[in-house]
Amino acid sequence: MRAALPSFPIANDVRFWIAFFFVIRLIGITNPPLEVGHNWRQTTVTMVARNFQEVDNNILYPRIDFAGEKTGITGMEFPILNYLIYGASEFFGYAHWYGRLINLIVSSFGLWFFYRLVSEFFKAPIALYSTLILSVSIWFQFSRKIMPDTFAMSLIMAGMYYGVKFLKGNETRKNWTSLLLYFILIMLGVLAKLPTGYLLVVFIVLFFDKNILLQRKIILSFVTSLALIPSVLWYFYWVPLLVDNYGFWHFFMGKSMRTGFAEILDNAQATFQKFYDTALKFTGFAFFTWGFMQAWMSRDKKILWIFFAALSLFTIIIFKAGYTFPHHNYYIIPFVPVMALIAGYGLTTIASQRWRLIIIIAIAIEGIANQQHDFFLKDKQKELLSLEADLASISQPADLIAINSGDFPTPMYFAHRKGWILRNEDLLNETYMEDLKRKGLKFIVVLHSNNANNEFNKNFKILLDADAYSIYQF
């Protein structure tokens, strides 16, 4: 017999817990994107949003700041989150942190729709526990980052909820409204993050349900196809076209299955770690494993169909990503709702209410404790906040600069300039540097933390020397 919900009423209301975790994640919400984890990924979002405001607000032409002398227009994920940041900036003036709050709001609604979606398939205790586990998973951290991952997954799960309502609903105007909402949300979710679309395979459970009219299934399949067309056009036509026309490649579109498969085999332990550590942490993963074992032993076809259908498509995503998957923890996010569902399912098989409470508290403590560092900035990181003002004192906004930040664009974003991000060895390459000078390079920012070799300094005239960086004229 499945476990009942806890007896104290407030624990039964998932809205309380969603609001509770929302408030917790407001800590440091106005921080600039300078936390240790993925500041580089966040600043590629914010610089596109800022360029929509300052340069051109055409959503079809997103542009970054580190394309050197080029326009910066390039192919990337469809910039829905970026454009919402731009919209907020039009009303309130630009600020670094708008994307944090927008993502947190949308991702909190995503938890609500996850709960409602799970409730369409399973009983209330499974939906509640699954949502609580998802709340303290990697979702906890990334739902307040200026990144589209949990944002897009939230749109997908909301869309799927309305898709289920359409399949199960009556012939009413409200039911056709559900179909329209399904179309819009799925279209936007996949546009915002292409891999999130894999979760639609979960509908296979309902497509085998003989109680649902065949006509409904056909209509939903047709509408799904229509909803995916914009993503196909964007990622497989428009993104390559922008790269070809504007000469700058930025967006990772994956590798061949053969290459990706070989790279995953070479990084098997790191890949598996994304499941047992990154996604739910160890206690959560233990109950994901327990839930799967319970479903297998009880031959629960619904939960097993959902798991194997989702895993089969997500495995393709893993192989397409190759080496990138085990080396970027946010790639696991689309699969985390599935893992949370099975962990929540496993938790309901524990007969003792006291033990269920102890376990869910343990999962929450471990999950949050391993992500709390993301709420705070170190003083060393804050030093970049002075870079724009320091550059403004010696240069013009249109002057092109170079920064020795390697592959990381974060300092370029805070410089509020355009130019090149270089490695130290590039600064020592006189031929290369002369070529950049012909293209318009005027100033070089040398980050002291990245400056392993001071030999190139003698070639440049120093204009400003700060604790974190020095600025040279070239």
C-alpha cells in the first residue's frame, strides 16, 4: 500500500514549499553574475540582452561582445530569456540581475506545473515528494542563474500539463484553450533550449491509453509537429546562416554520434557522476535507485515506461554532447525531473511517515548545503565591477579591447566593451597581436590572476594598475 501524505496540513500543500524555496533563493538575487559556477555562461546571456537594448532589439540577430572587430551577431539558443531581460531593462533601466529574478519566477511556476503534471499520472504523495526532491536538486541552484536551462524545462513541463489536459478533457472551449497553451509553451520551451524537447516522449504512456480518443492523439501529434517547426528552422537553418553571414561561431551544436559515444566511453566515470552526484546528490540518488528497484519488482509499467522512454532519448543527447556532457553539470538538468519522479515514487514505498520525513529532510539538507556557495560572491570576484569605470577613464566606449581571460567572456561583459578574449600565449605572439592592431585593437586588459608570464608587459604602455588587473595601451 502506498504511503499517505503527512498528517500536518501545511506539508500537504506544495504551494507552500514552492513559495518557501522561492524566498530562500531570493538571497543574493541582485548579485551580478560573478559567482564561481558558470559566470561565463550567464554573462553570454546578459551581454546579448544588453546589446538588444543598446544596439539593436531585433530578436533574430543576437550579438555577443567578444567577436573582435565583427558585429558580434552569431547563432545561439533562441534568445527568449535574453529578450525578457531586455524588456525589463526598457522599463526599469539595465541591471545585471534581472535574469536571475525572471528565471526564478518562471522556474518556480515550473515546479508547480511539474507537480500538476505528475498528479495527472500518479497519486498526490508521489507528486508532492517528487516536487520537493526536484526543488532541492540541481534545480535549486540553476533556477536562480541567468541561464535558460530550468527556464526552458519549466515551459516544457507547463506545456505538457496542458497537453495532458487536452487529451483527457471534454469537448469544451476550455479544452481547446489547453491545446493552444500546449502549442505556445512547447514551441517556446524547445526554442529556448533544444534538448528539453526530449521529455515529450513521456506522452507515450498516454498514447497507449485506450480510454483516450484516437482523434485527440492525432490532433496532439499534429500540433506537436507544428510547435517544433520554429525550432527546426532556428537551429538548423538560421543559426548556421548567422554564422556564415557574420563570420563568428559561438554556439555548440553537438558532435557526431560516433565521436560523442567514444568521448563518453573515455569519460564514463565523470558521465555517471552527473547522475549520482550532480543531479540529486547522493541521498536523492539512493532513493532514485530505490524507486527504480521498487517499480521493477512491482512491475509498475507506467513508471517504467516513463523512465525507459525518457532515458532512451536522453542517451542520444548525451552522445551528441560527447565530452561536453560530463564537463558541464547543467547538461543533466533536462533529466532531473524524471529522476526526481522516481525518487519520489521510491519514497512513498517507505511505510513509516517518520522515516519519510527524515529522508526528505536529509535529501534537502544535502542538496542545499552543496549549493549554498552559489548565493555569495567573494571579494576577489567583485573587483571586476570596477573594470568598466576604469576603462571609461582612459578610453572611449567604441574602442576595441583584448582581455587575457582565455575562453571566458565574463571580464569582457563587465568591461562593457567589445573585442577579443585571449590566452597569455596570444599576447606573446607578435604576428597575431599586430593583426589585431590592424583590426582596431587599442587597449589590453591583463588579469593578474591569469597572468602567468609577465614577459609580454614590456611591449605595452601601462595606463592603469589595479589590484585585479592592469590596463595597457597597444
